[in-house]
Amino acid sequence: MDMAGDRRDQVAGPDQDQDRRKTVLWLTYGLPWPTDRGGSIRYFNLIRQVAARYRVLLFAMLESADEARHLPKLAPFCERVEWAVMRAGSEIERARDLLGHLLRGRPLVTWPYCSRSLETKLRDLVSTGTIHILQIEHSFLAPFRDAVPDGSPCRTILSFHNFGENQYRSMLRMHSGAVAKLGLFVKAVLMRGWEARLAARFDRCLVVSEIEAQRLRAVAADTAVSLVPNGVDTAALRPLPEAAAGKRLIFVGHLRYPPNIDAVRFLARHILPALRTRIPEARLTVVGEGAPRALREFAGRADIDLVGRASCPLPYYQDAHVAVVPLRAGGGTRLKILEAMALGRPVVSTPLGCEGLAVEDGKHLLIAHDVEGFAAAVARLLTDRPLAARLSREARALVERDYDWTSIADRLLGVYDDLLAL
């Protein structure tokens, strides 16, 4: 059986009989709290603003039941929270669920994210006619769309944080081993075309960048697509004072995400040694859950500090002179870049790392294509402080204008208004 939870007792807002707001049900991978990974940051900042105009219910797929301890943090925004744990149940039950999953024509790669109990609760709730919008986050949760019966007035939204096939293909370059490459290739093949077919079943699809919108329209021309980018809370994250003397880099990211692990290994093995031939005192701080475990091979290095999960990364940003994002794989857009820009820290990234953001090389950040170029770009910012200050000012102005969560939430609310006016 699925391990599931229900927190109907956590109710915020006025009495339901007097509350005339319409209801939106969000289905997410992980909870909106803590905000220590990209998806959670996005959920939290959008949901808390949507909750001012809509009753918000949340269904979440969790990696472990321990995550449910964070539910009280959601009480001010979510009227009801339901959750289930991935891969729960006995081996026999899981095998039975897998067979049923495949017989229904669903991709193998989405099976770990499905839950019979959560889908049943979702179907029962939608069938009451009280849900006006169902918003599903991530394509691998898209099979839950089956819980909405034909003819239901409930409008459906699928939010693409990235595209699975493109992400798996980009991750091929992270590995040299044949087995790992084969596994990623198979996953990419299994996802081929499937996301496009699922997208067609939704009333609206959300993407985080214009590049992603073009990719979706290329394979699903008739799909209604809206751009709702990733963002940053510019009111909460203000430019920090200039860092003290030193030459410190910072990388912030969830270190259970393979592209982030690859980026730090690329930094530690190649970029940092090349940089230290120019600037011997350069050091790297890595902040993110799982850092000491995933990067234990670098634990003894004097030029690398592995912080692990930090409830507040601001002190580490305060000590940093340059934020580095040498991503070589992944998809979507990087909240870590927007965060660094909001805090007034200049950024060096790869082309893929800043893909989808409206940034210009030499105006908002520096973009490097290889090890030597990346090391040289970081060295420029560490030694040319007027350049670093100019990039930081331009980047801060950009995020205030285009990437503040308040204006992004207005875009999402506009999508809701459009759907409910049909």
C-alpha cells in the first residue's frame, strides 16, 4: 500500500461558506518547504501569492515520510495537504503497480512517481466539482491527469520545469562509462514524444523560458503554451555589502541532482586548478544538501570548503566574490544565477548554465565555453572589481525588472483568469 498522509486540520483563511475564492489544486514533487532546491523555491513563491486570490490545495509526492514534518510551514497558504511516498509498498504491490502502469501506456520512467492512493484521492476530490484548476508540476507527474474524468469542468495545467528527453541527453556528456551512458540514452528514448503527447491533453502548458516554449511548440504545435519563468524574491534578497579581502568563489545547489554534482566535480578537477595557476589564493565554497557526501573525494582539499545544507546561504554569499555556475547538463533555468544576481554577486556561467535567461555576456554576467575560458573569466572578476561591480548592478536591475516573483505570479494568475473565462 502507498504510505500517505492527510492534513485537513491545517486550514488557513476565512470560513469556507464565506470564502468565494475559486480553488486550485497543485500536484508537486516534494513540498514547497524547505526552499532548498529549485522546484521548492518555485512552488513556495508562486503558491504564497496565488493563495491571496485562490483557495490552494496541495498534493505532494515525497521521497520519504520524514519530509512531512515541514507541513506546518504550509498552513498559511495551503488549505489542505495530501502526500504519498515514492516507491512505497511491498515488492509484490510495486510489481503489480508497475504492470498496471505499463498496461495503461504510461512510460516506464514515470512509474516511481505514481501513487494509487494519491490518484484515487485526487479523482474523488475532482469528481466533487469543487476544483476549478488542477496544476501538475513536472512532466513525470503528468499521468495524474487521468484522475480528471472526461467532461469535468476542472481546467488542467502542466508545468514543465524542463523537458525529460533533452535533460537526459544533455546528461550523457557527464559520463564516460558505457553502462551509465546506456541508461541515460534509454531514458531519453523512453521519453521521446511522450511529453508532447501528454501536453496535448492539458488545457494549458507552462514553460520557464522562451527556448523551452519553442521546443514544446516544435513537437506539439496545437498546445497552448504560456511563459511563467523562474524568479527571485528581490525584496527579501537585497545586494550584499562588498565581500572582505580574499578570492572566494561560491557554488550553491542541491547536491543530489546529478548535473550539480557534475558541475562541482568539473570545477574542482579542472577549473579551480587552472584558476589557481593565475590566482593561487582562490578558494571554492560549495553550499547545498548532500555536498559532503556526494563530493567526499574533495574533502581533504585546502582550497575547497564543503558546507552541506545551510538553512540560510546568505553568510556564504557575503564571503564570496564570484558565483560560479559551470553546468554542462540539465534543463530549465537556473534559480542559483538569479539568486546570485539579486544578492549583488557577479556570475560566471557556461552557455547551458544560463540558457533561457535574458542575460547578455559582458553586461549581466560572463559566459565561458571551456576550462581555460572559465578560469580566465573568474580571474577577471577577482582582479577587476569595477567590472564585477558593473555586472552586478546590471544584473540586479535585470532581476528587478524581469524576474521578481510578484510579477511572475501575476502572469500565472493571468493564465488562471484566461482558463476560467472559457
